[in-house]
Amino acid sequence: MSDVSNAKMVRTEFAAAINQIANERKIPVESIYEAIRQALVSAYRKQYGPLDEGWHYYTNLDESSGESKIIKAPVLEMNEETLEATKWDETKAEDVTPAGFGRIAAQTAKQVILQKIRESEKDQIITEYTDRIGEVLTAQILRMDGRIVILDIGRGQGYMPPEEQMRGEFYRMNNRISVLVKEIRDTHKGKQVVVSRSDKQLVAKLFEREVPEVSSGAVKIELIAREAGVRTKLAVKSTQEGVDPVGSCVGQRGVRVQEVIRELNNEKLDIIPYSEDLKLLLQAALAPAENLTIELNPNNTAVVTAPDDQLSLAIGRGGQNVRLAAKLTGLKITIKSAGGAVKSHVTGQEEYEIDTFKGIDEVTRALLVEHKLTTLTDLSRFKDKWQQFEISDDQKKILADKVEAFDAEQAEYERTHPRSEAGKLIKPEVKKEE
């Protein structure tokens, strides 16, 4: 075979290989060539030491054969900020390609192409999941990176930071969980697919998956309020006559709602009928409390008067019931006793129980949320944990006072509501009149 034929074969093989990679991976051909040119200059600089700043070094790459030469030319103009050459004299250019540089060039080109392939695959994955934001996926837990959970979500990996995790949930390797594709987030490691277990839309999407009436639009979830890992309230309505919205979501013998509860690791769910009448909506949202007197005032405020035996039900443990009711209805709610004493006041902006503590600063709150210590129950159980935080003494005192009052309240409750060895409440005996 002649030298000309060999040269044509080399040209064909090199160009064909680059074009094949570009087509298969959907990478612009020119971007591969440009990356190779830059990488060769970097390899030359690394191999042969600091370069003369008065000269501009660049690569002449034969796109047919793959042959490359390192060229230097005198700098005419330079960017003062970046110190990069913006103009050079090609009439005085010199070929400074060292002997044996072809081997280095081949290795460099291979590395650049592999890097381009990896970048292209990552870009395609990011593009795919950008179109899937808001979807629920079944993901497998791969590992922990600090407090971030890394998951296998199919073609790529999902990242679940602490604020997207559910309180009280432990993530074990190889476990499979349902997650919501929440967003594509720019980080110091590039773009990442952020998934969530705490977003309220996860609950809506799970009902959409389990309840045919929701997925078809016959039942619509109008409002959701959630404290992830603890409780969620949903207000649902029917768009078709004869369809019971609450019954559809609950399912026969509770089979549908139990499946959602299982996916949410036994998070409590309250499903109520939606109403345009705010008073009726608030009354349903404050269930299981009954016999409430509701007064709606301007500026989205409501005053609720509860009988003494219904106060604790209306407020809920740690104020949770009234907080969720405020989030659901968008009302600022004040709960009063029958005697007129204010027992609770919430704005609906409180994300966690700790947000109701007066005097807690942003640093303390961020630490508590990061370590999933968002309720008085958490703070009471894990005193040793938050006492080690690097926060001011006055912040620790606020928390300590709250926990002390909570523990005293719990002790009083246990004293007045004794339990049997099996853990069941002992009901007081009622003597029958003879």
C-alpha cells in the first residue's frame, strides 16, 4: 500500500472517530477539537516549565490527520485583568514542538475526549431530570456524604440535603424510598439533581399515584400543609358529581391512605373536605376539636374559642394542630379558652414548632433544623446533642427553659393518666348506682 493510501487511512480514521463520538454523544465536533488544542498547550506548559509571558502559545491541529504542532508568537496586546494575550503576530510565529511530543499529544487527546464524554453524559442527565422536576421516583440509597443522602435515581444520582429530609427518618444503604425531584441546583461540584422527602408536593404526588380519582382529576387536592415526618393536612374537593373526595382518598378500609402513610414512614395524614367558606374550612382543619366558636376578622385573622375539654385537641401537641390549620387556611389564628384567656397564637409562617419560641436566632434555628431537632419532644429526648452546639448561653437558656416546662407538663400528664404494663391507659372505674 502506498504512503498516500496510508495517509488517507489515518485521516479517515481520526476524523471518523471524532465525528462518531460527536454524533453518538451529541457533542459539537468543534468543541472537541478546541478542547484538544487547549489541553495540548496545557500539557506542553506542564511538561516544559514556565513559558515566556512575551509569547503566546497555541496549537495547530490538523483535523484530518490529528497531527498537532505547538506554535509560539510574539504578544502584541494583553488583557490587563486576565493577563491573557488578545492579539499576537503570526508572521513571526515559530514551531516549538519538541521531539517525542506526539506520544504526549495522543494521551492528552484521549483524556480530553473521555472528559468530554463524561461532561456530555452529565449534561444529558441534567437535561432529562430538568424535564422531570415535580415527578416522584423510587430511589435507592447509595451512601451518605456528610449529612447529605446520595441516591440512585436511574440514569444518575440524586442529592438529598438535610433540609429536604424527613424528621426522625433514618437512611440506610440499599433501602428504596420514594422521593420528589425538586430542582436542579448549582453547587461547587457543578449541577446536581436535588430530591426531597420533606416537600409537601411529595404527598400530593403519592395520592396521585395511589388514587385513580386524583390522577384523573375527578378529585382535586386544593390545599396542603405539612410538617414532614410528623403530620400533613390535606383539603380535597370533587370536580364530578357523585364522587366523595375524602372517601376516594381514604379508600375501602383505608387501603389507599395507608399505602401513602407507608411510603411516608407512618407520617399522620388528616384529609378534610375543602370549602369556599373559610369558617367551615377552619372548623374542619382544627379537627378533631369540636364545638368551636369561630370569629373571622379582617386581615386574615381568626379568633377561635374552644371549650376547656377541647383546648388541647384544637391546639395539638406542641401547637402542631393549630399551626397546620393556619398554614392550610392562610389565617392567623388565636385560640382562646372559654374564659377568654389566649392559649395559642400562630401566624401560619411557622415551619416548625421551634419557630414559636420567642428569642431564637437564625444561627440556633439553622443548627436545630440541620440536626432535625424541630420539636420539644426532640429537644427533650436529645438534650446532650443541642447542649453541645456552639451557641450563646442565652440561646441555650431559652431552649432549656422550654424543655424544662415541657418535661414537667409530660410528667404531670403521666401522673394523671397512668398506664398499665402493656402501655395502655388505665380508665378510672365508674361505680354504678345501686
